[in-house]
Amino acid sequence: MRKSVVRCLVVLSIALVSVALAACAASSGSSGSAVPSGQAGEQEGFTPSLDTATKCSLSVAGSYDNFEALEAEFDKFNEYYPDVELSYTKLDDYNNVVSTALNSEDAPDIYFAFDYMMDSGSYKPVFEHAEDLSDSALGIDLSCVRPSLLCKDDAGACPMAPIFSSTSGILVNEDLFEKEKISVPTNYEELLAACDAFNKAGYPTPILTYNVASAYGHLVGELMYGDAAKNPEMVEKLNSLDPSAGEYMRPVLEKVNVMMEHGCFNLDVCNELEDGYNALILRFFEGDIPMALCSGDTASGTAKRESQSEAFSAHPFSYALYPFTLSDEGASLLDKPSVQFAVNKEGENLDMANEFMRFLVNQQELNDIARAKRLLTVTSDLSFDGAYAPFSKIDPSRVISTHEVGLTDGVTIQYRVAAFQVANGEASIDKAIAGYGTYEL
């Protein structure tokens, strides 16, 4: 039997790193229903390739405080390999210590990696240690992962496999839309019309948002990435933070301004939120908010908070995360890899680490782990989880891969701050555009 060990480390100094090594829970209120989880022995596509009597240990290092969803996958893997001891360890200050940990005597066999690390020289060791998971000799079937999520280096190697993905969207109280006979918006004009209708009906705010600049990425991200995906020259100018590139923000800011004129956001209500995660979810659960703008990561926290909300417990309602769009053509899926796993090619038990990845990177297991964590699956089976099922209706041609577009974090900061200033009346559109390249969060 596996002896699962979850160790939460407090990294006191770099010297200590060498001894260190983180759903769709069925929701009574959310729309749709979860696909029953299959037994490990029933899943298609996995047959052990190593001696099942092998005795060894594998460690996974990451930034999550705890990772029960991964623990469940450990248990299923042990049905095939009962003498393989698997453990998960959180590394405090993960981004700053992971490189040192990989060079230590207790280096993890599998570890978190992120696409933004690929563009920074400070994370060079993360990828020097990473195995090419696209190597056909490993037998890891990456075809079950949405292609828009696969990150490759300049040589075409795939140093990490996405385990979770995220996107931006709106939590929709489906019962309110049904009650008011309003259709969930699928384009910009429908969004304005829905907000007008909810305002006329007397709701506190058609859309709830956490009114800080960082949250405005959920508002403008789809148009920002969508426009840039069509124009490589735009990407280059935006990334250089050239002040003249601020003009690219005009179409987005104009739509934000129109939304404020239509009363899509009652900022007095939004400003009552203490944070954009717990407080936003609990306010949405009071049942009088039609839509709440948020990330998929925030939506993942809804199931655990249903029981924490007296209002929701007394009067549950159906809800789901829907695509949010400022586009006239219709919604897109802004596809972002979230947690990704890399395999340490210098690991002592490399064959078994690859075997675990071959087991995990399978549609059934990837859906199961996403369900348990209530995050967006990385497979094409977006309809399996009712909380995210609306995204399954998006045409594949309207999937936007954030890492393929190639905008830097600096660009997203400029858009977020500019949109925040326009929405809050702190700057005109022209003034916000003129400030491009100067904004900080």
C-alpha cells in the first residue's frame, strides 16, 4: 500500500531547500451533473509497461498548500503499482526555490512548471531538467490535451504537460435569467441588452466584479488577445511598451466605456467586496446578482462555499461559468494552461515517473483530477462538468491560446489599468491610451 506523505515546508533559506522537497464535486446548486468517476482498472488506454512489483518512491513538488485531487490519482496508480510510494510536497516561495530544489540531492521527480517561465532566463534550470514529454518513446499520449494548451520550446520539445487550465468568464445565475425571460448573452450587443433588462427589473448590479485594476483582465482579456492573435506587428509593438501602441487599446476601452454608460456594473455594489475570491462568491450566492465576472480559478471555489452561504443553503439556484465576451462576433475560449507537470530527467526513478505521467495524461484521469479540484479540464471534453459545460459550445476556431499569442505580462498590466481607469471615471479614453507603457499594478 502507498504511504502518502504530504509535507508542507517552510523554506527558511536557500540552504534548507536541499532537504525540502501541492472539481467537479457534484454541486447541488450548479447546473449539469458530473460524469461518474471510473475505476482505475476500467480506464481505457493505460496498461502497465513496467514490472508491477517494482518498489520505489516518487515525489511531486508544487506550490499548492494541499493537493487532495492528486492524492486520489496516487491511489488509483497504486492499483497498478502497489509498491510505489508517491508523495506530494509544497515548496514555499515556489518560483524562487524550484531551480535550487532541482539541483539538490532531494530533487523532485515531477514538479510544477508554467509557460511564463519559458521566457525568463532565471528559470533556465526548470527546463534544463525537464524531459521532452512529446518524445514518442515515452508513450505519453498528449493528443487528449487541447492543442491550444501545449507549450513547446524553440526546438519543438514539450517540457511540460498541462494538468489544469483556466479562462475568464461570468458566473451566471441561470434561475434569474429564466425568471426574467432573458437569454444568457453570447455577444456584445446581447450583453448590453441583458444588462439593460436587469437594471430595468431592479437588480443591484447586472454584473458583479471585484473593482481593482488586476481584475479587469477578465473584462478585456478576450479582445486584447483576440486582436493581437490576428496581428503579429501589434504583438511586437505592445510588448515593447511603445507609447504609440496604446492606440491598440481604443476599441476595448470604448466598449468598456459603453458598458458603464449602460450600467452593466454598479460600482457601489462592487466596491463592497472585500476580495475577489471568497467575498465575490458569497455575494453572488445571495441570489440577487445575475452575473459575476471572474476567472475559472475563482469559479473552482464555488462548490466548497455553497454550504458557507446561508442564503444559498436556504434558496439554492442553478449556476455555471459561461463565456464572457465584448466581441460582436461571439464568444471565444481564452485558453490558458494553469498547473503543468514537468518530469525531472535526472530523477532516480525516471522510468516510473514517466509511467505515472503516462497514466495521468489520459482523458479519464485528467477529467477526474479537474473534477476533484473543480478546475477546467485540459481535455476537449468540456461538457463533462456542468459548471463549465457552456464552454463546450464554442467553435474550435474561436479558441485563443494565450501562450501562442505571446503577449507579455507588462502588456496585460497596461490594458487592465487603462480599463480600470476608464470604468471608474479616473481617465478619459484618450488619457488612458496616452499612459500606455507607464502603468504598474
